Amino acid sequence: MSKNNQSELAADFEVDIISPSVANQAIEWMLELQDEGLSTEQHQPLKNWRQQDPEHELAWQRIEHLNSKFSSLSSSVGKAVTYAGIADNNKHSRRDSMKALALLLFAGSSTLLLEQKFSWQNIMADAKTDVGQRKTITLADGTTVDLNTDTAISIHFTELERRIRLHSGEVLIATAKDNSIQSRPFIVETPHGELQPIGTKFSVYQRDKLSRLIVLEGAVEVRPKDINGEFKTITAQQQVSFDRSHIYAVEAANEDSVAWRSGMIVASGMRLADFLAEVSRHRSGVLRCEPSAANLRVSGTYPLDDTTLILNSLANTLPLDVYFLTSLWVTVKLKQT
């Protein structure tokens, strides 16, 4: 898909925001048409619904626009849609997958992010996890790699180097000593640069515009992709973020950020909006935080394997209402007094 088309589709969702309930109704109408094999003109109840409210008509136009845009996405996205179960013969699996994808687009996720998530590299990665899944692998040299939720990596060991490419997500790596004759360097590559650890344990989290490194033991050299020959060494108990051309300020490591390795999320006075952003990484669908509740503070330790339990716990300890439009669309808002 061209950059122009990506920008065009992303721009479509920056204006005329549609409420979650109306978006959900529009998606249900679309799925009903597909299930019955009818055209829009043949479905009188749909016509009536569209005429009830201008927002209904806007939502339906958005749905039709999405359908046309799906056909222009890259072939890798098409393959990923099949992998996700949208083309599954099981009616409920197909409906749930299609609904999740459409809801994400209604929520404003950019096509560029969809391309990244459903990229050919992600699909063909040597190791990957789904949303809500975590796992540990051991490489040929004894290095252990923990993969957080929604993570994909490729592994390339040659006679000259040991390289991991982080396509998406987050990893926690404990490097092993290379026993080969040449003592090959260990390199972690992200879209923003390369990391070379020196006998260490560290985590790397690839975000949209930058990568974050946390060094727990040893040291790691950071080399942004667009800065030739320049690097910075980050030592134990430090963390830093970097993009293709900058290394940002070094900070004290927040080890709570790697609590996911133990299946937990730890918050200490964290903004609710930031906390929910972390929870959403482990939960399929859309998790929204209304601006009026964004600055409430969250503290505690929560199990990542049950994100619904986390949301219900928040509602019991903070002045919040958690509204489940569906299991795939959840809104957290201030409790009405």
C-alpha cells in the first residue's frame, strides 16, 4: 500500500468521531449483509437504520469505505487477515475477528500500524507471541529470550555474528557466552538502531516511533540507525529511549517495567491512562480511557492473565465505571455521581 493511501485512510479517522455504540451497530449490519449475501439496496431494515440518524449514515459510509480500503492493503495484510481467522469457515470465529479489526479501525488505529502488525516479517518470524501470550525460548548458544505479548523476532546466527531482529513487541534477553572460535558479537536490531550487549541481561521494547532499552545487568552499546559510528554505552540499572537519529536522556531503570516476565503489571502512582495503555497490550480489541479519568493514579500489582479482572478491580478501588460495549470494546470513565 502506498504512503498516500496510508495517509488517506488514517486521515479518515481524525474527524467525525463515531460513538462506540453506533460503530458497533454499523459493524453488525455489515456482518449481517455478508452472512445473508445481500446488497445494501436489498436490505430495507438497514436502509431504515441509516435514515434514523445522521451519525448512522456516517457510520455506514465509514464501513463501506473500510471495505474498499481493505482490498487495497498490502498482500501481507491480506494473508494476515486469513491467519487471524476472518476467512475461517467457523462463523463465530470469522465474525469475532472481523469485528475486532473493524473496531480497531473505527478507534483510529492507523493503517501504518496495521501494516506493521500484519507485516510479512511478523507472519514469518522465527518466534512470536499473540496478544496476551508470553513465552521463553533458548537459542543455540544458550541465550534465553523472553517474548512479551504481541512480539515477533527473527534469529540469524552466522559464522560472524549472532543477530536478533525485533520486528514488534518486547523481549527480555539474558545473553550467553559464545563458545565458537571467533567469539561472535551478539546484536539486537530494531527499526531504530542496533544494540550490542556485553555479558548482560536487558529488555528492549519497540514502540511506534522509538525503542526503549532497560539494562538489568552488564552493559549495552546503543547505535541509532542514522548516526554512523556514534554510540552510547548504557550500564546496569539504567534505561534509555532512542530513535533512528537520537539517543535520549539516560534514566534510572524502572524494573517494574519488566514485571511482565512474572506475569504481572506493577504500578506505583501511575496515571490511569498510562496504566490502561499497558493493560491494552495484553488484551485484544479496544480499551479506551476517557480524558476526564486519565490523571487518576493507580498503584498495585495485577495479574496479566486476566485483564477483565484488572478492569473490575479498578472499578472497585477507584471512582470509575467500566463499560463493556462488547468484550472487544471497553471504555473506562469517571463514575457518575
